[in-house]
Amino acid sequence: MPNPAQHNIPIRIANIAIDLTSTLSAAELGIAARLGPFIGSSALQPHRTGDVTLSGADSQVSASRVTSEASRDGKADASAQTTGLSMTSAIVELTNPLARVALRWEASAAPPVPRGDLIYDPGSIWKMYRAGQEYYAALTYQSDGRAAQARSVLCANPTWDDLTLTEQRTGPRWQSLLNIGAGELILRIAILFTGGLVFHASGLDDNDNGIVFIGHSGAGKSTQVGLWGQEPGVTAMNDDRIAVRVEATGPMCYGTPWGGTADIARNHAAPLKALIVLEQAPENAIQPIPPAAAAPLLAARAFLPYWDPALMQRALADLTAILAHVPVYRLRCRPEPAIIPLVRSVL
């Protein structure tokens, strides 16, 4: 029998190219909705040249929820309403990613089984195993309140740029775990090799000023996005997962495909101006946090590779670089619009 046709699916997240090859199309994998704005020619990323910011497509995960943006003088452009592209910046396609990951998708007739010894169990939807130099992440999910069998195994080489995802298709509503655990894990590790980290955070672009609000669940990350959402020139990038790195042109923040409570997940990036640690309080106040004091606060809210000492060392070096280039503030606040000028006062 001839080999099944191979689909080449280019995924671009945070200026990282994930080149997926699969016998199934994006639609058959069930990833077209969530990853769609980050796939193919729609996956546009920013590039900075001098004082000009060339930004990417501001699409949300659902095509029906694409939000158009007005130009800086307040006039809505018809093409922007149709495509959801910002009229304040030029558009360029990602041609020189900071990292490139080869990802192969393979089908399994039975639930795939990881190889090697268990080395890390965070007690969530995945566990990490190791066999020789290779890593095997076994991903599970919950169905009807009961833990299901492992449906996906992600095999990675030591540098996480040569990956194989093996999955068992089950039922007509099956979707690849690239939509959630597998896709997130790939980004969290691949970005380490480009000087970046993924934070449990929300992020927005305030007129070319990237602001990242960092906090645990319930700290008010989604609330901040909602408060800022009606401000002119503000684009909400994501309300739960933000990628951050220091690049040659300066610090940048990126939206990812995985939103939180509000499910905001735009393919958008902005020059990063501030990292803000959120705390609920009866009065509004913002204060700078010295890098030494900020480091443990940010580390606790970053997705770190605890299972591998070398990767962990790389992650901490990335965190140190971020702290050297980006000011960190503690924002104690009530959920009210009055915090907007307070935050802007430190940008």
C-alpha cells in the first residue's frame, strides 16, 4: 500500500517555528480552531526595525470572534474590520524564526505508552519519563470526571527540536492534545533555547507598550484584561499564557494559543515595558520590585523544566536576562478603571 499523504502544517508561536508533519490535516487533528491563527500564512509575527513595530495578526482562537482594530486616529478601516489586522503597523510574515522545531505526528492503534523511568510527576495532565537521552511526556486528560488512559506520548531529543507526538484517535469528536498539554509543553521548552519563558500571566498591548500581568489563579489577570479592553489603542493578547523574551531589539511579549477564563488568545506581540505582579487590595498602589526580590515571584509564576537540571539552568539564565531588561512592579489594586492611569504612569 502507498504511504499516506503527508500534510505539512507550519505553526508559528512567539517567533518559534513548529514544523508539523502529519498524515492528518489540521482539521482532522482538531487543531484548526485553537491553533488556526498561528498556522500557515495567517501566522504573522512582529519584527522591529528602528522605531517601527511591525506587528502580527490579532486573531482570536475562533474565526467568528476575530476583533478588528481601529487606526490610531480613530477611523475604522474596512480591511481591518474584515481581517482583524492592526492598521497602525505594517504586516510581515515570519521568515527568520528564532528557533525551529521538527514535529511529527503518528497514529497509534492503542493508547501509546512512554518509555523509560518516571522522572517528574506534577500531578496534572502529564508525566515525564526518560530513556537514555530521550524524554517521553505522557499526556492524559479527564473525561466525565474520571481520569482517562494516556492518549498521547510526546518524544523529544535533548534539545527539544526533534519531536514525535504519538496519539490514539478515539471517536468522532477526538482532538489532538496539541490543542492543550502537548502544544503548551513544546512551546515552554522550545522558548528556553531562545532566551524566553512562558508565564502564568495575561498580557496586553497599550499603544505599542506591552504590559504583562503576572499572578496565580484568582489574582485578577483576566480582570485586568477586561478593564483595559475598552481603552483606545489597547489590544488584549492573552488572559492566561504569555511568552516573554529579551531579543536583539529589546524585550518582547507574545500572545499564545492558550487563553484562560475569557479565552482570549491572539497572535499578537508588543515591545515589553513592564512586568506587573498582581495583588488584590482595598487601595490602589504600584511600587517597583528590585530584581533580586522579583526573581522568586516570577519563578513561581513561570513554567519551569524541573525534571532536567540543564534545562532548569537555562530557564533561570533566561529569567535573569529578563529581569535585567524589564522593570517589575507590584500592583495592589481594586478591580476598577482607576488603575489604568496608575499603571501607565510607570511605563
